Amino acid sequence: MSWSVLQERVCHTKISDVGELKRRIKNEWADLNHAIIERVVGEWQLLYSSALTHFKLMGLLLQTQFDKLSLISGDMATLKKSRLCHEKKKKFDKSTRKLIQK
């Protein structure tokens, strides 16, 4: 059931004042099958709970992937530094050998 059904039931004819509107809403609300309303609310609660669980899991998955990427990029930075150090050491060794040979 949606709010539009209640609106249709309440507003099927012209309403003269706020008091009449309140009476109609109370009467129509009392006439509704509340077991149906409770079932629909329960279904929404279940759906909401499932969606919330899904999004929490997706968040954990994304965080895990982000952490992996951070580790990989950190490893790449370390690897780059290591290569630079190795290349500088090679150059230093070459220049040292040249000086010794002279």
C-alpha cells in the first residue's frame, strides 16, 4: 500500500476544513488492514538490512583493494629508490675505478 491510496480514500470528495480532514484520515487509517502495513514495513526492514549489509561488505572490499594498491605503490616507490641507489652506486664505482686507474 502506498500513501497515494490513503490520499485517494481521504480526498475522494472536497474537504471543508482541517477538522474534517483529521476525521477522514483517522477513519481511513482505522479501516486499513494493519496486518498488511506491518508486513510491508517488515519487508522494507529486511530489504534495508540486506542493502546495508551489502554496502558494508562492498566498503570492506573496496578498503581491502585500496590497501593492496597502497602496498603495491609503496613497494614500487621502495623499488624505485632501490634502483636509484643501485644506479648511483654503479656510477660511483665507475668514477672511482677511473680515478684509481689514472
